[in-house]
Amino acid sequence: MSYFPITVKDQAEMLETIGIEHFGQMFQAIPNELRNPKIDLPSPLSELETQSWFRELAGKNASSKTHSSFLGAGSYEHFIPAIVRHIIGRGEFYTSYTPYQPEASQGTLQALFEYQSLICELTGMDVSNGSHYDGSTALAESVLMTLHETKRRKVLMARSVHPDYRTVTQTYLTGTSFETEEIPFQSHFGLDLDYLKKHLTPDVASVVVASPNFFGLVEDLKEVETLVHQNGSLLILVSHPLSFGFYKSAKEWGADIVCGEGQPLGIPPGFGGPWLGYLAATRSLLRRIPGRLVGLTQDNAGRRAFCLTLQAREQHIRRERASSNICTNQALCAIAACVYMASLGKTGIRRIAELNLENAYYLRRALSNLKEVEILTDGSIFNEFVIRLKKPVDQVNQSLFQKGIISGLALERFYPELKEQMLVCATETKSKDQLDQFVEALKEVLK
């Protein structure tokens, strides 16, 4: 391929066309102090010195290895069987690239096919894709699916959906004719059904609800499902995947699409990624599903074969007809989730879900005995709930951190009206001693 560099004349014509004097003006949206940041690096080091330097740097981090963590809010500490890291560490998976050539990628394709099948088993839905970047993009893509399917222009989204998910979805819709409207939550954090009934108009393409929602509350969606479908709209459910091990599946709730963050399925919290967004839907929405979809077929010798199918992405078909411009996924994380689900099985996943429930309910009962603490999420929960303190949450968290505890989320960060309220999480990784230690430490800090 020939390479033709941009000449000075070409550059001048480009600048004149877009109406600027120099290319630096294209970066005005970036604050000056961030354009050429000074990076404080040590002088050149040997390999041995570099390893030591990084170990010292890593030692400054606080994690579940150094502190007992009760922080959830979308990123969860769950038990990960050793087999997960072993399998995804194999070169066939760890270094594999996009399986465009199925004859050379049957292993990766089969693993993704099994991931899709297991997600369908878990959620009860008909079809799943090969994952998304994360839970927020999975929701945004789900919303686009419903807008295109119904040819309507509006989406009602519960304010009890994860704040980051709502923000990313709004970013996706910026510059389009589509709009979102938030459904408020009531004092007990449940969906405001009266508001939903009033605003469920004929131009609503879909309604987005979360269960368990951002506050840990498990919602009863029976009436919601009836209202949504009577209006000709579609129901999108955002959910913690392990909750399906105990509570109703997305299909049983009548959801048209279910999505969320797959991080709890064998992927560590890390520093916020990489994770994967899962998305599953009913058969009627099969051709609306974005991203990668692996199918099972036969080769010319009649043998079982796997391949990418229904590739409605803009790199394969005309852009205006593509279901999405998302052209990749989180294959390695999806394979990790596949190994996790396969190794635990139906019984194991249910037991993990039960342990989450047991620990969360135990911690909620224990905290209810503290006069300085008020329990606010008093309905059915999964692995987190909301409490109100008599001191600023940030101040409490700093004190607990000094005691070796990473405490819950200060909800005021996302919901200004929820002052002195904390979202507390307890997964199956917490022992009774750790739960009791948290209660005693909080009691001492709140004196």
C-alpha cells in the first residue's frame, strides 16, 4: 500500500476547511494543565530495581488483601475458583485475537458459544451475545435495541439504576432525537409506580428497571411488566447475575432484555476493569442484538463447527443498517465467566447466592441493634443495603480505614439528597468474625 504524507499545503487546506489556525485548537476542550502533564518517573533503573520499585508502589494500595472490604455498588468481591485463572491463562485463550477465521479459531469460538449458552441458562432468556465492554455499555446498547425495534423515541429509566449506567446511556443518546426520563424512587428505594403509570405514554419505547437495584433492594416487577407490555413498550432489566441463582430469572419476570455487569462471574474487582457486560434477549429481538454472536453449524464434512453469525455490525454491513458500531467485546473476561459458571454449576451458583443473602441479612440484623444506625433498605435484598449514620459517611469511612476496613459507599456522591447514608455490601467472602468486627468497629467510630 502506498503512503502519501500530508504536505504543508494539505495541512493548510484542512485547517481552512474546519475554520481554525492551528491543530492545537482542536484540543481546547482538554484543560491546559492536562495537555502536557509532567510525569514524575525515577532515573533509569535495572530490571531488578524496576521490580522492587513497582512492588513498593503496589504496596501503597489498599485492597481486599490488606483490608476487609464492605464496598460494593457495582464492583464486588466474590470467590473465584482457582481453575478460572488457570484456564484463561492458557495461551490459546490469553493471546487469541478476533476469531474472523473460524477454521483457525474453533476453541475460542466454542468457549464464547458456551458462555452465551450459560448466560441464557442463568437468565432464562433465548439468546445472548458474546459480551460488551461493561455493564453500562450493555445497558446503553439494550436501550438502542428497543428504540430501533419499536420506532419510538423515549425511554423511561429508574433512578435506582446504577448512576454510571444512566450516565453512559445518556452519552450514547446525546445528539440524537431520542430522550430519557428518570422514574424516581420512593423513600424505601422502590420504584415509584404512580409516576410510571402517569408517564408511560405511547411514545415510550422501553422502561429500564434494576432488581436488585443500586440500593440492594429486590423489586417486585409483576405490575411493572404488565404496565409496560400493555403500553406496547419493552422491559429492560438490569441485574446482578448471581441474584438469578436465588431469585426469579429475567424470563420469569417477563423481561424482553436483561443486561448488567458480569464481573461477579469469576472476575476480580481490579481497578475497575477489565470486566464484561452481559446482554441477553428474547428470540424476537435476535436480529437487533449488537456485538459478537457465535453460532453452531456444520462444516462441509458434516462436523460440528462454530462461527460468528448474524454479524450486523458496521464493519460488516452498511453503517446505516448496522445494529451498533460496537465491533468488539471482552472475550477473555467472557471466557473467565464461562469457566466460573461451568465449574460451579447450577447447585454451586445457587449456594453462592444463598451465602450472599445470608451474610447480607446477618449484617443488616446486627447493624439494626446499634442505636447510632438506622436501616433504610428494609425489604428483600441481595448482597447490599442502605443505612443512615449520625455522622458524615466520609468521616466514618476514614476512621474505619485506619482500622483496616474499607467501608461502604457514601450515597451523597451520586444522590445529593441522601446525606449521611451508606451503601453496605457483604458477599459470600465474609466470615462471621469479619461481619462482627465491622459492626463493632462501626459502633466504636460512631460513639
